[in-house]
Amino acid sequence: MARKRRIAASFAAVSTLALAATTLGAGTASAAPTFTFKCVHLTSPSEWETVAYNQDGHYVGLALFDQDPYGGSPGDALYATDAESDGYWVEAHLSTGRVASTRGHTAGYTAGPVTGDLPEDHTYSLSIEMHNADWTYSSQGCTAKS
């Protein structure tokens, strides 16, 4: 009989801990939205993009590298676009150290072009960061070529 009580008490304790962990975990997860990222290469014109989507799969922003826009003028260009009024701003990063940012602007804003000629036929990494006061979400680098 004592053994059955210990098993029941252990089961009750484990159930209580599991419920508490689930409740606490749910609160933490809901405070931190998630983003997914996709690499895209458009061949005409020759552009590379890293696109961000929110947890519902809606497009929220992008980092874009444009190889020689407008016939070479203004040079290889980097852009960042914030498409959603969600409290986040967008930063586009090129592995050269070039950055375009929508910080301080309302949604619907595109920062750039941040330009400068790069050597032809080189491969770079293009990434996007989604920022707010508490969180930064970064994509992995996508290939971009000059």
C-alpha cells in the first residue's frame, strides 16, 4: 500500500512539474516571434535576395544585392526593405561590410542604394537581420555575385 502511495505521489509531482514547464515555456515562446529566410536569385536583372517571412509565412522584409544596376550606375548596390508594421526594422548585410538599414523609418520603406563598385566575378555573402528593441534574428548568408 505504501508503495502505491509513493508511486501516486511521484506521478503527481512529475505531472505538476510538466504542467509548470509547459506553461512557462509557452509564455517564453510567445514572447519571441520567429522568422524564416529564403535565398533567391533573379537572373534578369542580376539580383540576389535574402527574404524574411514571419511565423505566419507572410513576407516582412528583404535584403537585396543588385549587380551593376542601371548599366553599372550607381555601382553594385545593396538595399533593405521593411514591408510590415511589426515593430522590427531590417538590416541588409554584405560580407564586404556594406550595410543598408531601415531603422528609424516606418514600414514600406526601402533603404539604399548603398553603393560602390566591387571587383567583377567575385562571390559574397548576403544576409538579413530583423531587429527590434529586444531581439535580433539573423539569416544565414546567401550567395551574391558581382
